[in-house]
Amino acid sequence: MSAQIIDGTALSARLRADIGARAEALAAAGRRPGLAVILVGDDPASAVYVRNKVKACQAHGLHSVLETYDGALSEAALLARIAALNADPAIHGILVQMPLPAHIDPHKVIAAIATAKDVDGFSVHSAGALMAGLPGLRPATPYGCMKLIESTGQALRGKHAVVLGRSNTVGKPMALLLLQAHATVTVCHSATPDLGRYTREADVVVAAVGRRDTLRADMVKPGAIVIDVGMNRNDAGRLCGDVDFAAVREVAGWITPVPGGVGPMTITMLLANTLQAAAAQAGPPA
Ligand code: NAP
């Protein structure tokens, strides 16, 4: 039987309607949530990402500022801009689009963002809070994956979840969120000799590798939940994920498509984080 499609676009629309209403309520109380997005350099993919983030803010009642800088911007100048935004009461979230030019240390930049405004959830503080099970801002992509899994109505407690990929931005926080939801978690990576040995035992597979057809039908347990984070191009140049969608959907119980699965949820959870940050930040109305 064919898997149920987990529609990230539809779930996103539902969550964004709620975010819009909550943003208006905060605005009425004198604190419209505000996001500052910084882009350094002229990477075309990054330019599209930041434009989409700003557009989503505008469409849902969030104040947004897009700052674009020449690729020659010095690290010191970028750190000074972040310090100014840290002190700006109209800005509750700061996002610096990665990757940065080679002469800028991304770790230094992330560390410069005030913890309360770290809406990407990439700082050592936010990562530590997640590891310790403390409240905080969670990285948007794995946070969105959790919402997609939640939308199936299947409880994670006691289930075996396998994460393919161990990046700081997706794989590792994904594993920690699944652990927090009481799943038993296995993390695989490029040095894992036989991915199928693990995925065949999994009730939930989250693929975040960046290589198409990494998860094939013979690697999936019948009825499993499959979340595809990957963004790749197929031979025809079309967007595809890490999962062989056509074949895996015949085995899995639930599956996210690419596009229309994890992608829209990432921006939605960024908006949710900005709202959370605005609600948490005390002080005089902006
Ligand atoms: P990344 O930093 O390149 O990490 C990829 C991970 O996959 C690494 O941990 C790597 O292992 C592992 N890996 C590579 N080849 C493998 C293999 N053959 N078998 C098993 N594991 C393998 O990428 P990322 O930032 O986590 O992103 C992963 C994918 O998700 C990319 O396609 C990216 O474009 C996409 N993405 C999508 C969204 C969205 O909103 N839809 C957001 C973020 C990322 P090692 O650690 O051993 O190198």
C-alpha cells in the first residue's frame, strides 16, 4: 500500500496562520516581532533563501530587516552590526545567512548574536540548552521535522529513529529532539558501513545527507515514517531529496515529498522562533 504523504506546505500554512495571529497580538501589545537577516556576499542560492525569509515575515505580520553586504565586508564590521542589532529593541531575532566568505569566522559570528535573539539556534548556548533538555530556540529544520512527524499522530515514545547525517545544523539537533521525545536514536554518517542495516530496523528515518537515492526501498521497514531533508538535483535538473521517493512510498507508512515537505517548514519554524524570542524578551515596547 502506498504511504500517506506528509504535506509540509499544508502544515506550514496552518502553522503560519496561527503565527500571523500571534504576531498581531504581540504588535497590539506594542512589541511587533522583528527579524534581522544579514547576507554577506553574492551567493545566488543564499540570496534566494534570505529573500524568502523576509517575504515570509512580511506576509505574516513580522517586522523584518534585510541587510546585504559586499563579500569584502570585514569580520570586525559584521561583528559591529551584530552588536548594534543585539541592542535594537525592534529586533528580536538575528540570522546571519551561511556560508560566509572565507575570511569571516562563522563561529565568532554566531557567538556574537545575543542568546535571546539566536533564532537559528546555532549558538553553543542554544545547542547546549537542547542537549541539557532546557528550554531555548531550536534549529528550524529539525524543529520542522519534529512537527511533520507529530502531524502523523504517531507517538515517538519507544520507537526506533534513525538519523542519516550528523551536521551541527540538522543531524545532531534532530537526534537530540528525537531523544527528547523518548525515541531510541541511532545516528549514521559517512563512516557508517551499511546504512540499510540500521534503517531497516527503524520506525522513523530522517535523511539529511545531501545525496540523492541514499535511502532506497529495500532499506525501509514497512510502515515507517520517512522524513526527507535532502535538497539535491536529479539528472533532469529538478529538485529532489535524499530518498528514492517513488519506490520508498510503496513501502513506508508516511513520507515527505521534495519539494513540499521539509522545505516550507524550515521558514515556518524560523518565524515561530522569532515569535518565541519576541514573546520572551522583556523590556519597553518597541
Ligand atoms: P552537511 O553539513 O553536508 O552534512 C551531511 C551529513 O551527511 C554529514 O554528517 C555526512 O557525514 C553525512 N553523509 C554524507 N555522505 C553520506 C553517506 N554516503 N552515508 C551516510 N551519511 C553521509 O549537510 P546538512 O547541512 O546537514 O544538510 C543535509 C541535506 O539537507 C542537504 O541536502 C541540504 O541541502 C539539506 N537541507 C535542507 C533544508 C531544508 O530546509 N529543506 C535545510 C537544511 C539542509 P560526515 O559527518 O561523516 O561527513
